[in-house]
Amino acid sequence: MIFATPLIRHMYLCANTLCLIVGLIMVLLSALFMDSVQNLHLIYCILGLMAGLLTALTSLVGYRAIKPPKAALMWLYCALVTIIFVTQVYIVTHLEATSIITSTVEAVELLWEKELVEEGPMADIESRFHCCGLHNSSDYTSINLPLPASCFYAENDAWVHYNEGCLEKVKFAAGRASNALSYAGYTLAVAQLLALIFSLTLTLIYHRTGDYETL
């Protein structure tokens, strides 16, 4: 067991570092996708932001607990990682980021229905994603509606309208957000699990040998 301790300690530090890195990546991704279409997947970004930030902060506790080993901090670290891991597993299993695509499509279709009644609801999406109409610009002209100002952009001192529809463009953006948040979420859960396993193992070894400070 004495010879295994340095190896477990090394694996513990590696897992803790992985948690720190993935946690920060999760924070950056969540912040990047925070400004989403109508804030449809804002809840996923907020949860991802909190999970990533808490994981990164817990990793700092992990470094402090091991240099030199301190009983109270080691047990605290194990408890924190356990809570965060259970929460993260719940998030990735019950709040699937893939639903971002479905909810986004439904929201854009709803905005288009409102646009048919009164001009304006589609303006933000059309300006942001450089698109016009639901499927293409003919969605307006085919029902004798004028193209709104949000469909136009300046090119060579002339006003030109976008031809591509907003549904596919927004759906693509939602898919990109969904994939990024999903992969980061599952990776974060794996990193937390590894940190939990090695931290608990190392804590039990230190507890058995008494080779740490009790504070």
C-alpha cells in the first residue's frame, strides 16, 4: 500500500487537473452560447456555467488538500466532488441538451406565425443570422408581404436582401450549441467520477496510515 500511494496521489492530481480544465471549458462554452435565440437554451447555459465554475473551484480545494495532505480538506473535497458529480449526472440525464434543437425550431416557427400577423417578431433573428423568412425570402413575397428591413444588408452601395431562410440557419446554430454542451457535460461528469474515485481512495489510504495533518 505504501508503494501504491505515490501512484494514487499522481492519479488524484491528474484527475483534479482534468476537472479544472474541463470545468473551465464548460464555463467558456456556456458563456459563449448564453446569448442564444430568444434565450431558448439559457437554462442549459446557466446550469453548465454553475457546474463548470463549481467544479473548477472544487479543484482548487483539491490542490490545497493534498499539499500537504490535510484530513479535513480531503474529506471536504470528497464530499464536494460527490455532490457536484451527482448533480452533473442528473443534468446530463434529465435535461438533455439535444432538446435545444427541438425547442428552437418550435420557437422560430411560432415567431413566423406572429410575423404573418404583424411585422417585427422575426427581425432579431433575421438580423442576427443573416436570413429572411422561415424557409427563404419568397415566404414573404409569395403571400404579397413586403420584405422587412431586417432582410436587407448593404453591398456595393446597394441594398440586397438575404435569400436563405432562418429555420435552417437557426437550427444549425442550435445543433452546434447542443453538441458542444452535451460533449462538455458528459466529459465533465467523467472527470468528476475519476476525481471522486482517486480522492476517496487516497483519503482512505491516508486515514488508514495516519499520514496527513489533522488540522
